[in-house]
Amino acid sequence: MSNPKISDFNFDVASLRDYEITLKDGRTIKTDGSEADHLRAMQMLEAIERIGPIDVEDQPPRPQAPAAALPPSHSLADAAKLWLEECGGKNAPRTVAAKGYHVANFIKLMPARACVNDITRAQIVEYKQALIKEKQTPKTIDNKLMSLFDFFKYLSAHGMHGGTENPVAGLFMLTKTERKNKNQPYDLFTPDDLARFFEPASYLAAMTAPDTYWGPLLGLYTGMRISEATAIKPGDVKAVAGVHFIHIPQSKTSAGIRNVPICESLLALGFLDYVAEVAASSAPRLFPHRGLVNESYAKELSIAMLARRRALNIEDPNDRKSFHSFRVGVSTMLANEGANTMQAMRIVGHAVGEGVSTHAGYVRDLPDLKKIADLVRHPIDLAALKYAGQFGAFIANRSNWAEVKAEAKAADLARRKANRARLAAKPKA
């Protein structure tokens, strides 16, 4: 490269004021081309020459860049509503209801009008300690913490929470293996348990509502889940080729969506007579007097089952006997009777394995399934327990239906509100 010529330089005054000087310590002085900035640079150079460079630790603090702003804070209640709406697209209704209950329980213990960014890990720990003091089981506590973990995971992913770590992480009481070991199978009702539970005189005296009377009998002879038995509609009870069956359109699993043949024992108990009464009343479900609680109609039946078990001292030390024990009993009895596994699992709505459950979905021979269902037999006095039409008038009275009662209650509240508004607006004498 040749040496520059004098003509290569620009001696325009304005250009000469636009320069950058690198000092020995690596710092630079740069001007913006203005005369005022040039004069300030010259004064700075004179000062440096006079007093020497200033050590870094002696330099005055420079203004810090503003901290990154936290995401806009939502109220816990509003954020939970958004989260549950998303959960509704991927979880079963009962799961969404459980998650909603868990988060609502947590919010209740937080300060009024608390926002998402107000929540700290310490508050989660306090919540956990409160659950421990209430003597809730480790599994129950972990279920609630899992819902919160999922909630904060959603908040972080959607830019609603400024934390870098999920505040619930590491607070679970059980490991995954320990939780799995806690999932012990339900125990069977013994023959003596069943004989005492379904003793006709005391059973009819204790189970005086349609669902508390029919629910346990449906569980005993079909192996249905309690949520399935209490959600049956009159139109779900059908007949094909002379075989009556109950269609389960919605269940906990895809294998649970099935047709359950009505065995001879249920027919002998007069189940179809009761279904006919409900259909004649145009009631929406076999048990219209029960409302939806946590996405299930089973609450009152569950309470009645527990009360009867306790009254008869039919309790397991670890509380592993419940309505679900009927389901275990049906599966066990069918296996002991040598029933075809695929057909037996189709009746109770269990998935045996991916290949088996897929092919089981194509089982349509209801007469054959009816033969399997009829293998479920118990030494119970069916004649003494037979339905005698005791619920017909109750079901026919629409004022007993849960939806009608809810509408009446809402209308009454609306009237009361209107009356209070009218009184408030009335001019005082």
C-alpha cells in the first residue's frame, strides 16, 4: 500500500470535529461533530494530562441500565380462571374440577387481592405446612401441590410470572415411586360384608333415596364406577336382540365407554320398572334429584355408602373398601368363573392392553356378553329387596329434581335482589 497523499485528507472543519480518541487504558473519547462537543473533548484531554487517568475503583458510579420489567401482574383468581379454561381442553371435567378446587383452596389462604407476582416460595411452604397441620395425607398434599405446580408452570410459559424457577418445585412429600406404592388396590367385600350390607330390612330402611337404593345394586352386579352409575339417563338403557343393556357414553377412560348387559339379578330386582317410571316422568337422569358436584352426581351416594359401612362396622383399617370394591368384586368373580378375559374387561370397562382393548371395542355380540354378565351372582334375597315402586311419586314430582330446585332458588334470589333494590330506591318519608 502506498503512503497517503495530502489530498487524501479531508480538512473540512466540521469533519475535523467528528473523531474518536482511544486512551491507553482502552477507554475512548468520541465526539458528535459539533463544536461544543469538540471543546468538551479538548477540556477532558487537558484534565487527563494534568491529573492522570482515574482508577476504575475511584471513578464515580455510572447510571445502571433499568432492570427488566416484570410481566404485568394478574390477580390469582383471574389467572386461575385462564389456566382452568386451558385445562378444560386437555383434562377430563372431574380433573379440571379437582384442579380448580386445589387452587381455590390455596387462594383462600393468600392475602386479599393477591396477585401472581406477589406469591413467593415461602408462601407455598406455609401453605404446605398448613395442610400438614390439618393432618392431610402426604398423597393428598402432593395432589394439591401438583395442581399448583401445573398452575405456575402455565403462568411462567404465558409470561404472567416473573420467577425463573417454579416456586413449588422440590416441595413434594413423596417421590414418584412412593406415590405409586401408595396406590394400593381396593379390597373386596367379603361374603359376610355383602350379606350384612344388603340385608333387606335394614337396607330398605337406610337406603331410602333412588340413588342410595339402586346405586349399590348397580355396582354389585355391573362393576360400574360410582360416577357412571349415578349419571345414567333413561335413554341410556336400551335393548338389542332381546338383550337389555346400559350404554355408558362417558367414562374415566376410553375403555370405559361401553355397553353393559343387564344381568338377570338386576332384572329380577325390577330395575327396568324403575327406568320406565323415570322415562314416563321425562326426568333427565335416573336420579334427577342429585345435582352436579365436582363434575359428578355421586356425592350423596358416596356419603350414604360410608354411613352404612360404618353403621355395620364394615371398614378396613386402611379404608380400602368403598363403592369401588364392587367393581373389584365383579372382575374377580368373572375371573373365578372362567369368563373370557376380553369380554369380562369389556363389561367393567378395563383396558387389558393396547392390542386387547382395541379389539375389545369391536365386541358387539350382546347375547354372549349377557351370558358373561349373568355369571355375577350373590347369596342375596332378591325377592325381599325387589323394587316396589316406592320412588315413582317422588321422581314424578318435578320440584324434587336438582335442576328445577336450582332454577327456583335462582328465581327466589333474583326476586329478593329486586325487592332490596326497590326498597333502596324508594324515597324516605
